[in-house]
Amino acid sequence: MPVRGLTARSLLQPMGLALIALSVRATNPDAATQRTTLVDLAVAHVHAEFQKYPQAVLPGLDFEHPQVLARNAAHGRRLVFVSFESKLARWGQYEIFELCAQSARIERVDSGRVDDIDLYRATVATISPSTPNRLPPGCGLARG
């Protein structure tokens, strides 16, 4: 039954894409495949959020040119930041994933939007193993 132009199928398609992408193991040695999987997961999640909350849509997001930054963070965390900028303003949307080496999973640990995508990306680029973080644990281990 359509609701405001949406159907159950259109709501479930992004989630199906996310489930398919999750089946790819985080330890996949092919970096290009892993990058594509993470971008697909990020796009699926953003689209699902926008379908759930249409009033939250950021206009002009460029899904064709995401920036993907992989960073090693404190406590041995392997984080991947996928961000999309708007073609209309400096704002953007981001998704953060953790690559779980022990269980060979990819876990989404955070998402959100920012007013200045360039500042966000510059800040992410400075993350190192000595950088403390307060992101939720994605791989099931308590983080300090």
C-alpha cells in the first residue's frame, strides 16, 4: 500500500542492499571491493533514513562522488568514514563503519550530517591510533 508515494518495496530495497553488502567479509583483501561495499552500505543507509524521515533530506547530496577515509584509531579500531557533500552548499552527510578483524564483519557505528563537510573531512584526516574517540563500539568489545 503506497504511503506518500512510497511503497513497502521502495522502503525495503535499501535495506536489502545493505544486507547483501554485509555478506561481504571485512577481511576481503580486495580494497576496491571493500570500498565499493562500504559506499553501497552508506548510500543504502542514507536513502533508508531519508525515506523514513523525508523532512530530513539534505538537498543536492552527491552520491556519485563520496569520500572514503580509512583511519586506524585508538584501541586498535579500524574505522572507515564515508561522506557525501551537497552540490548546493557546504553541508554534508556521513556514515562511519568499523571493520571487525576478529569476526570479519563491517559494523556501522555512527551517522549524521554536518554544516561544513570540508572541516569534517579535514578533522577525520587527522585521526590516528593515539586519537581518543567516543564512538559506540561496533565490534562488540567495550571501548575505553
